[in-house]
Amino acid sequence: MRWTILFLLIFLMSIATAAPTLTFQHNETQPGETIIATITTAGEFSEQIEPSSISFYEGRRQVSFESDITFYKGTHHIYVYTTREGNFSIQIENILYKEADELKEKTIKQNFTIKEKTIINEETNETSTEILSIKPGFIFTTQTPIIKLINKGTTPLNITYNETEFPIESLGTKEITLAPTEVFSTLTISSYKEFSIPIIYPAANSTFVSPSEQIDLRQTPELLLTNIFTNTESQETIELFNFGDKNITDMQVSPDFAFINTEPLENMPARGVQNLTLTFNPENPGHFKGNINITYTQYEKQNTLSVPVSLFVLPEGSEESGFEVSEQTCAEIFGTVCGIKETCNGEFSFTKGGEYCCMAECKEVEEEEAGTSYGWIWAIVIFIVIGAGAYYFYRRQKKIAPNKPEDQLKETAAKFAKRMEGTKETKRIKGGLTKS
């Protein structure tokens, strides 16, 4: 009997499901708090969950809560802004995932309760509440990460993060500006309980300048993050602002990469704005991280503005999404670095050093050989169609063209003669009508 139970347990463990699961960071939530949760699977997600797949219910009635979801490194991160007390459920539909290379689908429905927790002071018998709202509940940005903390309770809150402490009065607000050093990290905010905020920041290696140290020439976006293709010309625009009281002169642009071309910049007046257009035409795939360096003169001093760029160069004709960035080399993940004129026919990653790493097979990009173009055939077909149409309209116009006056006279005479012949042959009734 004991061996039977043991074998049964082993069998059940071997068929353990990889179905996605939703995990809340806290079991108890107060109105005004931010729900932070994750969706994970022991298998593999086949498709990213969209915000439109998330709905909320109070009993059978659908209700509305502001929420968002994002995906990074095999995990979906989700947050919900709560507003009132009650018993609710969250429903996430049509989650696609793979279990043992078999595509499956699941809908998650999970109940949660929002209830205010009242604190009673035993000495004064007064009641109070501690409620911290955190916005957003996760960060996925290429801009400067900022988190907003709001004390929605009736008592002051003491906040601690990264060895920094400060109070927030009741109904008070505090913003935290961050400078992450890794692509993925979590910010732990401690108060009456701990909140862990996921931070996904692709520009982790970029240098941040605090607002007090910023120079007068600034730009948007702070980081240029984009996907481009080999042997395909594309453009991006950076907007430049002169926040100073003096003109900016002698502006020179120097990109870190040879496949980036720029147009000359004009002198900028105080409080002036102008656009810098970048033209990309790369030959090699890979992940390129560097700067667009802009030197200029202001206040009789030469300065440099370095605009960080993160460019994912994909082989011509490949998919623009679905790839990952790995901190390992291509060899370490047992992949193959595709050549200049090759593309991956399956999953690929950008690995350490910016390699375009194929996890399937590198295929040569098929180019159209000279002399095999079918353009001349299409030219002949178009010429025949146009000629046939012209002939058709010519014949139709000829049919409906008006006759000459003499022809019209002959036609009228012929019709009159024909009617007269019909009159001669008409039979008349002779005699009267006979009564029956």
C-alpha cells in the first residue's frame, strides 16, 4: 500500500501542470492601496497578455478598476488601483502557453477582497487608518523612472526605501526619482507593510543627470530606443530645447556609429527649439548601444550633450517583435551568430556584446537576381488593358454618335413608308354589329 501511494505521488508530480497562476503580493488590500501581482507559468507563455484581456466583477456585475500589465523575462507583472470596499474577482481571459511543446489556453478567475483596516489607539480610543497608494505599480520606461506615493490614510506614514527615510502627512504626496543600474530590478518601499515595485529599464547603462546639474541644452526622448532593419533606410527625430537665456552656437553632431547620418544643426536662440533628424542605414544586425554627441558653445563655453541610443538592428525581412535580450554570450546559450546576409528562421536573442544570436538555423536572405524581374511582363499586361479599354470606348462612342442630316431624313422617310404599308393591309369590319 505504501509503495502504491509513493508511485501515485511520483506519477502526479510527473504530470504537474504548467498552467499559469496569478499571485498577489499581499493577501489583504485596503481601498486606495495598489494591488501588485504576477502571472507565472512552469511552461512558457506563447503570447503576451494584453490589458484588454483583464476584467473585474462584483458578483456577476462587471465593474471598473484602473489596471495595467506588462511582460518581461517570462513573467507578467500587473497592478490594480483600488477605490472602494467590497468582494471582487479578477478575470484574465485567453492566456496562451506551452506545456511540453503543446499549445494550451487558460482563463484565470480569482477572488479578492478590499476592506479598510482600522487602527484603535488603546489610550485615547481614537481610530485611524494607514493607506499608501503607489503609482505606478510597476515601471517599464526609457524615460527617467518616477514613482508617486500618496498617503490616503488619516495618520502620517513613515516611508523607507534604499536607506532613505521621510514622512508623508495624511493626504500628502511624495515623488521618488530613480536611477536604476540594471535592466530589471525591484524597489522595496517599507511602511506599515512592504511593497516591491518591479522596474524594467532598458536604459540602465545610461548616465542620468539630476535636474540641478542639467545643462541648458536638453532633448526628448531622453533615450532613443528603436528597432531598425539592415539595408533599409529609416529615420528618427530628436527634439532639442534651449532652456538658457543665451543663444547656442557652433552646434556639431557626432554619432558613435557610422551607419547614422545627421543633418546640420542651426544656431538656437534662447528658449528656442529645433529638430535633429537621424537617418539609419545599417548593414549588420545586432544590438548597438552608444550616444549621439552634440557639441555646442553657450556662455562662451563649449559643452557636450550626449543623447543615449539603444538600437536593435534586425535582419531585413525578420519579425520586429518577440525577441529577448540576454546577458550571456551566444555561445553560452548554445546559439549561432548569423552572418550579414543571413536571418534566423526561428527564435533569436540579442546576446552579450550585441550579437544577433539564432536559436534555430541561420538562413541566407534570398535576393532577386538580375534578369529575373517580371516588371516587363506587368508592363505588357498594363499596355494591353489600356489599349482594350481605349478601343471599347472608341466603338461605343462611334455607335452613339449622331447621324448626318441627310441620313436622318432618309431614316425618317423609310419609317413613314413602312407605317403606310401597314395601314393598307389593315382589315376593316364590314356591316353592323349583329345582336345576339
